[in-house]
Amino acid sequence: MRGVFVTGTDTGAGKTIVATALAATLTARGVRVAAYKPVVTGEPHPDAGWPPDHELLAAATGSRSELVTPLRFGLAASPHLAAELAGTTIVPRALVDAAAAAAAGASVLVVEGVGGLLVPLALDYSVRDFARDLGLPLVVAARPGLGTISHTRLTVEAARAAGLDVRAVVLTPWPEVPSTMEQSNAQTIAHTCGVQVAFLPHVEHPEIGLLAAAAASLPVERWLGP
């Protein structure tokens, strides 16, 4: 399948914003886009101004939220624990099949991960394993501020150690006037990781048009694989 897998350096690093913005800007260009996120934990969304991740992704692609994310758990925890406490088990093969089902009829699939790259979806099956099974290149969402260099380098190294193709790092929310440190972080990540660094500005409201506009200048087509 053709598409991109959006992972992040950590929970709250901007994966949903980046994934939705990429899906929205591709859709605005007339591309038939599907979105998929294997698991959502911690419903309802902690920020009352924003919908849950799967609902936002669904709105960007004109899909149904239950097709974007079939598995949802109320506990804000790692998926393997949230599933266990809910009395069930996440089956890796079922996640891959659900991603393929979500992509049916679309020309591009945008997948959003859960937490960081090594978060376990099942006890012996991580987000990294899932990305490798899908065969999609990675875009890494990362914060622009203090601490991002180490977190981003660790994520990129972990991805490449598993043979994943990291196409870009997107720093978000990127300020209108970045500080000396933020500019240096971007340059350092680009140099030490040997990867393109792109920028997504702060999006004030969960409006699909605003998210599409925020990503309009990003070279999204070049990030898509295979």
C-alpha cells in the first residue's frame, strides 16, 4: 500500500496533528486518502477543545471513526495494558488486516502510531513492529524545544535499526519566531540524523481547513512510499 506512518518521540509530541494535517492537505489536493490508528486509549480526549484522535482523522478523510480506529479503551495507558484491563488481547495480525480494510478504495493511507515507536501494542509486538509489517516509511513528529534532540535521535535510530525508512522529522508546534535553541535543534537533528526536518505551525482550532493549510507547504508526496 502507498502511504506514510506517523510516529512520535513520545505521547503528546504532535502525532495526531501531523497525521491529520498530512491527510487533510492531501485530501484538499484531490487525493483519495484513508486514515488508520490501531488503538486509541484514554477516552474522552483530555483537551476538551479537540475531538479524539480517530474522530479528527476521520473528519480529515471523510471516513467513519470506527473504521479509522476499531479498538478504543477508556484507560489512558499503554495499549497492551488498557486491553488487558478491559479483558481482551490485541492481536497483531488483526491490526494489519484492519489497516488494509481502512485503506480499501483509497490511493494513500496515513497511519498514526500510538505513543512512541517502542510502545507495546501487545506484550511482544510494538508500534515499530506494526510499522514494519505495513511496510510504510516513517515521518517522526517531535517537539521543537528542550530535550527534543535526544528523543528524536533515539526514535530515528530505533526506526533504522529495524530497517524502517525515515523520510522526515516534523517539529511542531513550530513558532512564528523560533528561538536560537529551536533553530539549533532543527539544524542539529538534520545533521546528526541525516534526515529532512520540516515544520508545522501551531493550529489553534481542530478545523480541517486550518490543518490542511498548515501542511500545505510540506513535501508530502515525497514522503509517501513505497
